[in-house]
Amino acid sequence: MNISDELLCLFSAEVRENDDRYVIEVPRREIETGSVAAGDVYRVALISQRADADAGDAGSSGGAKATGSGDGPQPPVEPGEIRYVEIEDLGKQGDGIARVERGYVIIVPGAEVGERVKIEVTEVKSNFAVGEVIEG
């Protein structure tokens, strides 16, 4: 299955009947992470559960971690998440830069290029996150 680079988010939802309409609810996290905004209009593509199962577990968890958008990738991390990352570069202000799934950037203040550190994600934006070193 080909998935467009313009895909903003991916989640599982039930289609429900509501009077003369059918409704699919967008999870709150998609609004909070900036993937979509209430009141905006979007094109919607529906994928059967069978296609979901055939593709393994991708997208079937209800999370939106396997896609990107024109504004940047959907965040593959969440606040409070613990990860091991390798610092690949330094940012303009000297902060360590790590890249995870699909090149998503995590800024790690105080880390140096080449270090592999254990971090806690403290802030998540649509195109980058900030992590705090908890173990060097």
C-alpha cells in the first residue's frame, strides 16, 4: 500500500451513526500534537481493518506514528517517554541533535556529538521534541 507524504495522521476509529450522518471521531492527541485543527477541512481516506492487519501492526494501535506531512513528520515520541538516542549533530545554540524515526529531531541540551544518552522527552512539537539527559 502506498501512503502519501501529505498524510497528517493515522489512527483507528469506529464509524458511528448519528441521525442522518455517520461520524468518525478524531482522537484528542491528534489535535493536541498539531496534526489537525478543529474547524479545518481535511480529505479523508479510509483503510479497511484487513489492510491494517496485512501490514502488520502499523497503524492498528490507534497511534499516529507512521506518517509525515508537508509541515514535518507526525511526532513519533510522547512527553515523558524514555529513549536511548545518539547525538549526531549540534544545533545553532550548541544543543545536541538526535534523529529518530523518519528523521524526526530531538534536541538534547548539554549533549555532545557521538554520545549515546538516555533521555526523557520533555516537550513535543509537530516537527521536533526536546529531551533531557537522565543517563549519559
